[in-house]
Amino acid sequence: METITTCLPLPKQTTSPTASTSVFRPAGFVMASLSLTTAAARWLGLPFPPPYLSLQSLSKEIVRGVNYASAAAGILDETGRHYGSRISFNRQILLFEKTVKFQLPILIADPNALAQFIANSLFIINIGSNDYINNYLLPQYYTSSKTYSPEGFADLLITAFTRQLASLYQLGVRKMLIVGIGPLGCIPSQLSMNNSTDGECIKRVNDIVMAFNSRFFPMLPSLNSSFPGAFFVYQNIYDRFINLIQNPSDYGFTVKNQACCGSGRYGGELSCLPLQVPCAARNQYIFWDSFHPSQAANAIIAAGCYSPSATDCYPISGRQLAQI
């Protein structure tokens, strides 16, 4: 349930010198715990992709992968605007287009080899959470909840998202793993905003989010048939995360609704600040800050898709998709 926008191209596992890992984060964005995408890279035996904007334009590291994620960004360009600077998914795709058309050809001169390189790469796309927590669920800043029903907003997101996936396909992307939206009604930020008295998940918020998941997942067969040569996989993090919340001790957690680093009720009123001292036993917390799962939680969620016994990805696991 990452609340950052993540588009991570991971290459097919191979001993080829052209194998690479890609990640993008904007300058100044810091996350103190292992993200879901970097946990996936660890399962695949790949290095953690560096921030795209941290690399020099002609850096050879680009062929090893880059992370195109941006804090607070979403499917919709307006999402997260109250935070100021962020890079929407549309703009992330434009940055990837720059990579494909201007940067990679310098490092992989043969057009056929370049096309194969991109087609063999696994793109992990974790997007959509911010369109709720930094848009639809903030009526004081955005009109979306007044304009659209939960079902109407989900349809709006899916229409835009489908176009964005088509844009990636046109740039040569063929293997895409789409991470579903997690139970946002359980994050400390929403517990605090909704004045939870018992620390239990906010059902209304989770129902709103499920309008997206319940519409997107059934589209998978259509996506796979509509884009020749492409393979789309869906990671259901919602059910796994609900299980973590409902049965924390089964996974080694003792704190299920409090941020390890944050302020106010549930640590969700104000997220982790620079130099703020976090909890001592962070591996016992499901949440790192007001919005993000802890490193320990992300490791469990990633295992559900990338471990040899993975069961949370459909129709095949992320590990299998990487090996195709």
C-alpha cells in the first residue's frame, strides 16, 4: 500500500551485461524504510534502483534501472497539488519516454537490441493510493468527492490509467505488474482524520478504495488480449494487508495501528519529521509513518508476489513474470 507513485522497470533475470534495474524518486524525497518496490528487487536478486533525477543524463547506471516514483503523485495530474512540487504519473511516463528515446540509445545503439531490452524489463507500477488520500479523501482541497460518487471516481481513474498503460506499451513496455490499492482506511493518517475511537480500520474509506480494485482486477484478461505481446499481472495487496491488520501476531507484529514515526493520535496527525526519533522496535510495527507500511510489512507484502511460494499475484507471480 505504498502512497508514493512507483513505476519501476526491472529487467529479466539474466547474466547479460545489459541487465538493469530502474527506479525514480524526485530530489529531496526520502523514505526511511524499505519500500515495496525495493523489497521486490531484493527477492529478484537485483540491486536497488537509484533515483532517476539523481543520475547524470548520460549515466551508464540507467541500463541498470531507475525509479520514476514521486511522493504525493497520482494517476490524475491534480493529485497532491496541495503539497506543491510532485511528478504525476503522466510526467513520469514523459521522463521514461526521454530515457527510451534519448538516453538509452546512446548506451544501446542497436535499435533491435534496445527494443528487446525494454520488452524484457519488468515494470512494477504502484499508483492510485494518492488519488484517494491526496485527492478524493481531502474535500477541503479537492472537489472530486463532491463531483463523483466512489464508483464514478474509480471509473475516472481507470479510464485515465488505461490510457497511461497504453502509452507505456507504445514505448515498448511489455511486462507490467500492477499493484492494487491497499486498505487505506487502516493507515494511521485516516484513523486520525476520522477520529477513530477504537483504532479499527475506517470501513467507509476501505469501501471507497475497493470500488477501484473491484473494477480494475476483472479488466486483466481484456488488457492482456488488447495489447499483443504484453503481459499484465495484478498484485492483490488489499487482502494481504487486511490479514496483517487482523492477525498481526501471526506475522510477528505487536502494533497494528500506530505509526513508528509520527505525531498525534495513532502517529497519523503529522507524519515523520526530519530528525524525529522513531520507535525503538520498528519491526514490530505494521506502519512506519502516517501513510507507509514499515520495512517489515513491505517485506511480507513483497514475498506474497515474488517469493517461490507467492500467492498474491494473478495470473502468475512477479517472479514468473520476470523470468518470461
